[in-house]
Amino acid sequence: MTERSKVTVLKTVEVHASAGSNPALSAMNYENLMRLAIDEARLALDHDDVPIGAVLVGPNGDVVARDHNRREERSDPTAHAEMLVLSAGARATGDWRLTGHTLVVTLEPCPMCAGAAVNARVDRIVYGAADFKAGAAWSLYNIPQDARLNHRCDLIAGTLEAECSTLLTDFFADRRTS
Ligand SMILES: [Zn+2]
């Protein structure tokens, strides 16, 4: 089985599981939200950061925060897109608990970001491309769904996967040739 087909299987299973357990949120258009995250990811190119974008969506479907990877720009190993939107969302709502929120991100979260999403108590993580080298929301670990932790998030993988992964492969191809 190829890596791509595994992601597709996960997406199908998780979308159905999520829609069943959260009927109020099943109407949310994850692809439109992912397009916002992709727009954010492109902004990272302005400061030579890896193009990864994230959007935090509130319980009513409103976009609470959007940002992109700023690790190079800020010389900060924690300035991943997901960390930035979780912090911004908590500031905006005045509560570190982001219950009812959905984190939409172009690349599968790393252990730090997956851990932060669990700590923030987000309901759901939606991601585009899987990260077979560092992903902690299924690929290497599944932190958001680890029963030993005190909170679990629904996972929806593979949303606009091709566009999300093309952003990254183009970025690294450009760097190799320049
Ligand atoms: Zn991360």
C-alpha cells in the first residue's frame, strides 16, 4: 500500500466518524477553511519560511485566528503556524481552553503542535498533507487520539492534500536549485 492511499483511507474513516459524533459541525466546509490556511502558508514564503499555514475556527464556524510558520523570521523554534493560532485564539477568547474549536493546518502537526492542541482542548484537527518524517497526528505518533492523555481530538486528514503537499515540494525543490 502506498503512503498516499493510507492517507485517503484515514480521511474517509475519520470524516465519517467525525460527522457522526458531531452533527452540528458536519456542515462546516473544511475545504474552504483549508484554502484560507493555504493562503496563509504562501505568506511564509515572503520570509523564507517553510510554507505551512493554519486557521483556528471557533464553535460557530468563525475564523478566530490565522497565521503561518514564522520560525526563520523570528528565530523561534516554537513559532509554528499552529502554535501561533492557538495562542492568538486563546488571547482573543480570554481563555486557554479552546473547547469547541477546530484547528485547520496544511501539514500534519508535529509533536509540539499536536501536544499544544490537546492541551488547548480543541475539538478537532483538520490537516492537508501527512508528514511522514515528523507528523504526530497519525504518521509517527497519534498524540491527539492517545487514550493515555486527558483529552482527545477528532482528526480529519487529507483535506486538499495535493495542494498542501505541492506547496512544500515546490518550496524544497526551489531551494535545491537555488
Ligand atoms: Zn509544529
